[in-house]
Amino acid sequence: MKFSREIELRGHIVDSGILAKVMDTVVEYNGDFETEEFTLGRQKTDPSYARMQISAETPEQLSALISELRRLGVLVSGEAEVELVSVVKAKVAPEGFYSTTNHPTYVHYLDTWIPVDTMKMDALISVDTKNMTAKCVVQGKLQPGDTVVVGEEGVKVDFPERPREIGVFEFMGGNVSSERPSRTIISRIAKELLAVKASGKKVALVGGPAIVHTGASDSVAAMIREGYLDVIFAGNALATHDLESSIFGTSLGMNLATGELVSGGHRHHLYTINKIMNAGSIRAAVESGLVTRGIMYECIKNNVPYVLAGSIRDDGPLPDVIQNVMESQDAMRRHIPELGMVLMVATLLHSVAVGNLLPSHVKTICVDINPASVTKLMDRGTSQAIGLISDAGTFMPLLLEELRNQSKH
């Protein structure tokens, strides 16, 4: 005897490869499928539809299979409503709680599909039954009385579909290669960035200190000044070396103009931190005239917010650095809903941290000289990510040039 459930798929399920993913998953879990109805969309705007019977040898095997299929966006026929359980102890979730993806998600409650706000991966779903709303919540924020979703019944995920129009993300195909035509790709990235800005969404930069070391800080500063970047996520290192560059003309003790090491320059980043500490903050250092150029200078002058998240390896750190990691996450989360694109440049750890906070519809550009770092960043589950193996000193100036050229037309 086999156990079965009926599922439905709607949308651009063929050209997006979703139908093939569903079939592959069924086979991988040693299940069977029978297509009961299939309608192919004829035009670009026409959705396709498939109704399938999914079966397995045991209820447990079928449950595991359906669980995987839900995350591909299938709708299970005869879907029951979500099971809601109240939190009893702060930061402790009920057993068997639903763990989220970063894709758009809905919960079935009182015959209504309620959208889940502030989507991110690896979180829980809290439902406000009085106001009929739902949102993602991290475990550390749970409080007694919160009502969270348990199990997977009554949860629907909208797996992102690849648009039929060919843009830079489709052109790249999600692959990581050092042999791509970089200038062409950067031109397309610039076009996408300008489209994001035109749509009213914001662009964030997640940056590492290599931006300063490779001489790209002037380009980043110009992008802030000219309105292409709206928020900066970084750590103590980027800010410190950017400020060191303004105060001493060095980065890690190297003269950025000549590329030569300065005698005693290895102390400059510590001297920089000390000067900013004495001023009281980065803003105070800018307003006093101590800092006269650079990324942090342009952030202050143009009211561009920044979140500097602390690390166990930090020197100092600067007074603006948030040393509590959970507070850093909260500070970044406040900016996430406004974002349409994120540039992740030369910082693996901060990029992974920000990537885990992003819903899957946010476009991400991953740039690093290390191919392994780019691959890891591309693996975070979004359908709209591209990776470039390049150093920041090459990528950022070319991107700025393309943005300026395209803005003129």
C-alpha cells in the first residue's frame, strides 16, 4: 500500500525549472509521481499549471517528501490550517516549530492565506491572531505569549521564478567564473542598480577593508556622494583603514599613493582609533575637520547610515562599532525592508551575516578575489545573485564609471 497526497504548481514552472526540481526531488526521496493535469502557458505572461499525485511507501517518507516540495512552492491540496502554539518561556520555541526559508511565505489561518512579513532564512513564524498578521521572528526575540507556527501544514512558500526577460542575473546563470567578460557584466550590474534606484528601493554595500587596501575607497566615497549607495554594512576594519587613509594617507601602514610601506606605519591604524576615540565619534571627527575625505566622511556629509558590526579580532574598536552581535543584527534589520540590491565586496563574514537577513527577492552581487568566498556567498538561497572573481580595486572604479555613463543617458 502506498500513501499519497495531491499537489499543485502554478506560474512559470517550466522555464524556471521548478517542475523539473519537483520531479527530481520526488525521485531523490524514492517516491512516485503521476501527472493528473498539465497546462502550458503559451505567452510570456501566461502561467502554467500542473496537478500531480505524489506517493511514497510510508507516511513518514511521504511527510519528508512533501516537506521538501513545500519549499519549492508546491501547494498541497486539501491543505489544513497552521498549528499555532504559544511560547511559554522567553527565547524557547515549542518543539517542532517551522523553520523559515528566505522566500515569500504565507500561512493558512481561518480560511485566509496571510503573508509573512520580514522574511529571512532560519527564523520562526509568529502569528498575531487578533490582527490576522504574521511575521518572521528570530528565536532570541521570542517572548511568553507569542504564538508561533509548529509543523509545516498550512504553510505555503513562493519559490522565486526566473523571469523570461534576460537580465544580468539570467546571463550569469548563477555561475562563478573568472573567465566572464567583466566589463560587460559590470555594465549590466550598473543598469540593474539604476533600475533598483528608479523603483524607489535602496542599494547597500557590504564592504571589507580590502576596499581601502586596493585603492577603491575613492570610488566608493564617490558612489555615496553621488547617491548610488544608500547604506553601508561593514566592520571596524573598513572604517578604521578608511579613516587612517584620510588622516595619515596610509592603509595598514602602506602609502596608498606610492604603494610603499611607511616607517612606523604599522601603528597608524592604532593612532587612528585613538584620535577618533578622543574626538568621541566618527561624526565628531568629521565635524572637527580631523577627517576630510573618504567613505566614512561621505556617509556623515550625505546622511548615509552605516552599521559597523564588531568582531572578536577588532583593535579598539572605534566608538561607532556595535560590539554586541545581536544589537548589530537588529541595526542591520532596520534597513533590510528598504533594500532592492546589495553589493557584497571583499568581506566573507559580514556578507554571510547580511545575506542571512535578506529575503530572496533582493538582488545580490558577490565580489571577491577568492573564488571559494564567492561560491559560499552564492550558496545562500537567492535566485537573484551573481558572483564575480575580482579585486575591489578593479570592480568598484569600473562600476562607478558605468553608473556615471549610464546616468547621462
